[in-house]
Amino acid sequence: MKHLSKLRKKGFDEIVHQFHDEVFGSIDCTECGLCCKNMGPIFRNTDIKHICSAVGLDPKKFFEENLVQDPDGVGFMLKELPCPFQNEDNTCSIYDVRTLSCSNFPHTKSTGIQKKLVGLALDSLYCPAAFLICEKIIESY
């Protein structure tokens, strides 16, 4: 994946988007939930505002009790895992207002995917869908 991330393949995003649709057409994420148990999302300020407003939490208190600065400086991450919004059945108690990071995971419907393949490979350590998408990419290239 590292090698492939350095190449320039025409139409790569569209091919990976197709792989994404194929894989997620056959996978139920609630059978797994490892992303919420082991990785957690990146929270942007807007995510914090929307979530706290939706569930009636004080944003400052939520931040102090649950979040720390992301090392990349992109946003904030959970102090502890699993995600406090993950239900026992692996559903999300805030699904309709979940973070952008959660709704885009494993980021295989984004643009410029080829530059993000190392991250996708790391996601595949926990996410069966990401793993299957990685396999399809490797088989194709």
C-alpha cells in the first residue's frame, strides 16, 4: 500500500469508491464495532457542538471529561476507549449527529484516496471492511 500510494493511477478514486460500495453492500458494521472500541473518532469543534446540543450535554464539561488534543492538531480525540456513544449492540447512540470522522470511516469514499493508502492499511487492522477494500486494491494493482 505504501508503494501504491506513491504512484499516480488514473481513475483510482472511482475504482476504490466502487470497492467501497461492493464491500459495504455485504457487511453489517454492527456485527463488529471494533472501530469504536479501538480507534475512536476525531472530534471537530462543530462535531462537539452538534453532539452536545443533540444529547443535552454541556460542551465544556464533555470536552474536559472525554477529550484531548489530537497529536496531529486536526481536532480532538477520546481520552479513553471504547467510544462512550457505542451501545452494547455496536450501534451508535448518536448516529444521526455522529462525527464527520465516523460518518466517513474508513474514508474510502473520499477524494485523493491514493495518498491515504497507508492510513487505510492501518484501519484494516481493526476494520474488516477496510481490510476487504485493501485486498481488492492489491488484487487490482
